[in-house]
Amino acid sequence: MTSILSRPVAEAPTAVVPDGALRIAMIGTRGVPASYGGFETAVEEVGKRLVERGHDITVYTRGSEHREREYLGMRVVHLPALRQKQLETLSHTGLSALHAVSRKAPDAAFVFNAANSPFVPLLRARGIPVALHMDGLEWKRSKWGARGRAYYRWAEQFGVRSADALIADAPGIADYYADQFGVPTELIRYGAPIIESAPIDGITALGLRPDGYHLVVARFEPENHVLEIVEGYRASGAAAPLVVVGSAPYAAEYTQRIHTAAAGDPRIRLLGGVFDQDLLDALYFHARTYVHGHSVGGTNPSLLRAMGAGTAVIAWDVNFNRETLDDLGWFFEDASEVERHFTDLELDREQVPTLSAAVQARAKDNFRWDDVATAYENLAGRIAAGSSVHASARRAQRVGATV
């Protein structure tokens, strides 16, 4: 771990957009209100800020209980999707792309998830420039079988060839696309919600006390290493309980292994999914440490939330996590290292508040949603003006608007 030094505040980028407001479509996520993951949070946080700056934002949404056609100033288009793991995202994105090309064309579109790259040519054929958010290394996730992983590898290649711009949310992802495909990406990370306080009612109702537990928030998938965390904690002499938030609808066997590893240890609390955002924020804020086992994503929203809450982090040792934390944390690669960290923390309590303050300062300085929105605004303006990662790209001339 590097020494903790004061770090300069990151310089905010300056917006550069063509005169007048832009019409921007956001396609490929579950949409707004954000209630699921990083993509949805980015769409909501960026979209509402772009609306405040005078832009016209349309968000394509599926499965939301919020059925109104406007949310925080964003136009919301509700379209259905096939309720099947491999086809839900693709079916909804296909319908969204068809809707977008059949109306007055937006000046730019953000398409999220490399898996949705087959629909990029449809949008560009209508004269709509597209920035494709590539997400993490999705083909490494265990939830996909051989066909799913092969599809994601193909979709990455197709997206590289077809989109006007590629968005990476972490330097490691940008390096991957430069090394594998020789193409530049736009490095646009997520913002961190800054949590300065949180009520204790929710955690006391769970039998917890402030600064009296360790927290894990993750889907139960092997690449998130929840099993190693539980096994390492169980072998440690830690007194503060381990609170695990999460589940996985498509990983019953792995989930059972976690439950088996936790069985009989009253210190380990498996809460399942927590969908009350206020309670989840309180769990982050009042935890002694946050244990982050994610290994295949880029800049992870759960990690940023812990940092923004001022909670010290024990993280899986991978370049994405080290870069996000700027090495301000403890790192592990197996259950034995988890055990060692928990045992050491029981003996040395002075490091925790120091690291807690340091990670929150980094979140405030380097992961600001206003800066993220400006980066999206700049990118939309550039591709709307004709910029493309492909020097020879020629988009079809726009036809007259249809309503």
C-alpha cells in the first residue's frame, strides 16, 4: 500500500459542444429510474445533468414500475423485452433502435454494452452517430456459457468496427482495446455518490452497530469472489460480523457453496438482496470496512459507493481496483489473504480511519458526476459534428425527420 499523501483536485473538463442543444438517445440499459446497476446509474446521473444544461435526452427503458413518460426532465420510452437471460438485453435494444430510427433522428446516441453492437449499423444507417460503451470484460464472466462468451468476443470486435466512438470506464479497459484491436477509446469513468451521513435506524434494526461490522455487496458469481471472502473471514479471529448483501438468480450452485461456507458461524450474516437504497447507503456508511471481490469489471460502482461513503476497502488484487483506489487499501488474491487482513485489522484499528478518509477524498476529487456528464456532453458534441474513430467513416446523410 502506498503512503497516504494529499492529492491535487482533478481539473474539471470544459464542455465543448456545437451551438444549440443536442438531441441525445441513451439505449441498451434498463433505463430510469436507476434501480439496478452501474449503467442505469450513469444514465440517470448523466442524463439529468445534460437536461439541466439544455439538452434533449431520451432514455429507452424496460421493466420499470415508473410508467411516466418523463423522469427528471428526461423523455422516457418504455419498450418490452423477452424475459430470457440471453435475449432480454438484445431484444429490448433491437426494439429501441427501431424506435429511434423511425422518429426524428437524435444528434447522437449512446449505446451501452458491447453485446448491443449489432444494432449500431442500423442507427448509423439512419445518420445517427453512435458512441458504444464497451463495459468490462464481459466474456470472462462465469454466468455465460461457451456460446455466450464467444458471442461477447465477437460483439467486441463488431463494435470496434462499427461505432463512431468507444467508451471505456477504466484505464485497464482502454488498454485492453488498444492492445487487442489497436483502437483508441474515450476514458469516461463513473461518478461516486458522496455520503456524508446516514441514519442508524436501519442497521440497528438488523442488529448491527456503527463501525461494528464488515460489508460485502456483490452478485453471487465466481468472479466476484464472495466464496473466498466468506471462507477467509470464517478462518479469521475477527469479532465484528461479516454482512453479505447479494444473491444471484443464475448461480444456484455457487450460491449454495457460499451458504455452506457460512453455515454455523453466527458472525456471518447473509442478508440476500437489499433494494432499499437508503438502507444500502447506511450499510456502506456505517461499515468498518467494505470487502470488494470483483475482478473482471472496470471502474465498479459498488467500490465507488464505498469510497464515497468514507469506508476503508479490502479489494481483490486486480489492476481495475488498484487504479480506482490509487492503492489506498488492502488487497487479496485468495482466502488466506482475506484471513490475514481481517486478523491484522482486529489488532491494528488505527489504519482504518486513515484509509477511510483517504478513499473518500479520492472519490470527491476524482470521481465527480459533473465531470462525467461533461465528458459525455463533449463526446456527443464531437460525434454529432462528424468526428469518428474511423478516419474513413462516412455516415449516411440524414433524411428528413419523421414523427
